Amino acid sequence: MKPAPFDYVAAASLEEAVAALAAAEGEARVLAGGQTLGPMLNMRLAMPSRLVDVGRIASLKRIGESGIKLVIGSGVTHAMLEDRSDPSPTVRLMCQVASTIAYRAVRTRGTIGGSLAHADPAADWITALMLLEAELTILGPPGRRTVPMRDFMRGAFATALGPADVLEAIALVKLSPKARWGYCKLARKSGEFADALGAVVLDPARALARIVVGALGGAPLSLPVLAERVAREGSGAATFENAREAVATAAPGLDAVDLQLHSAAVRRAILQALAS
């Protein structure tokens, strides 16, 4: 099947992209890497009247630091993060997450911003950036605004982005050098979307202990009680029973199979973090 007809705008700047989106009055879509939107167009699951291509905007492809924060442009590809040479815990975690996404051919085109904007509950960046308490910078007709990751995803395939908004950058506070982390993705085979996700970060220097469970059908969920217990007790708290209890409390609607999968992902992530 071929896509429905649409206008194409190759934006040279963020401001131009926002203007082109606004002029379409809700009938436009942003094109970044196209790894998700392309198939949706071909299957006519998406039929915008206009595509606004932001792939030529150089500022969206930058990775830099601002004080204690790592700042990642929304146009940065998964492969750029996978290949980044930096031994810090923050970047090593980002590298690990990026390396689990789909296949290398997809990772060279797909972008972190595109993944976030699509907001598939099983996507890796949704869970990883919730774990790292990222903040997203969004440019729209009224100007720039910052949205915490916890408020960005409003449900499956639903975000805080308006019809004329462009996701500009992702910022997160860098973990300390001695921080430990774990990331477990359970999928039917390598390259597939996750059936269950568990993510853990333990950073005593920042008084940070977080555990997040993802691929739940909606936004990822935090497990603060379990995180505090693991930070306090270490491996003694990393039992399957504790993980299962925490997941069941946070997501009481899970069936027995999904509860088993998500509990296993959380426990494996905890064990990975404690072993690092």
C-alpha cells in the first residue's frame, strides 16, 4: 500500500518547523528518522496532510553537557548513543539501552525524540528516561517549555506534545561516578519490542534509588518502596517475592503471566545493578 497524498516541508530551523506545523491546523506530523512513521504512512494508519521533516536541523543532533546535566538533542539517533565513547555510568546506561533497540539498521536512522514522541509503552527510552528523571524541552507557538518525563507520557501513544509542538532536547542530571544501574529487557527475540522492562539506578552520592517497571500498556511505573529497601538492604531485598509484591501493588491489573514477566525483569535489573 502507498501513503495518502501529503505536502512535504523540509524545515531548516525549529522555528520554521513549528510554523509549518501550526499552519496545518492539526493535520501535520513531524518526520525525524521515519522508522515508525514511515510504515504507518504506508499502511495508512497515519494520513497527515503535511509532513514536516526536522532531520536537517543540526541543533537537534547534538549531545553536550550543561553543568551537571547531559543534554541530548531530539534528533540524536540510537546508534549515536550506542557508539558514544564515555565511561561514565550515565552514558554507559544510555549505550546499553540504545543497543537493545530493534536492529542496527533501524538504530542508525531512528531517533530518541521520535521514540519519545511516539510513546509506545514498550519502547526502551520511555522507561529509561523515566528512570533517569529526564526533563524535556519543547518548542511550540507560545515558546519553549520544560516538561518532566513523569508528566510527558499521558498514556499509550499519548504525550504532552501539542499539534504544533516539536520536541527539542532531553536533559538529565548525570549520575555520580560510583552510581550503579541495571536494565533488563525481556522480549520474544532480539530486536523486538519489550514484553517487560525493569530498570534500576542506585546512586548514594545523589541519595538516589529508583526502580521503574515498563512495557505495561501505559506509562512506566515507579517502585519507590522496593527501591528504598534495595538501597538499604542490598542483595537481601532482591528476591523474586519482593519484586512480585512491588509490581503487583503498582500495577494491580496485570494477569498472572504478565506479572511473572515484569517481576522477573525487575529482579534481574536489581541483581545487575548490585553486581556492577
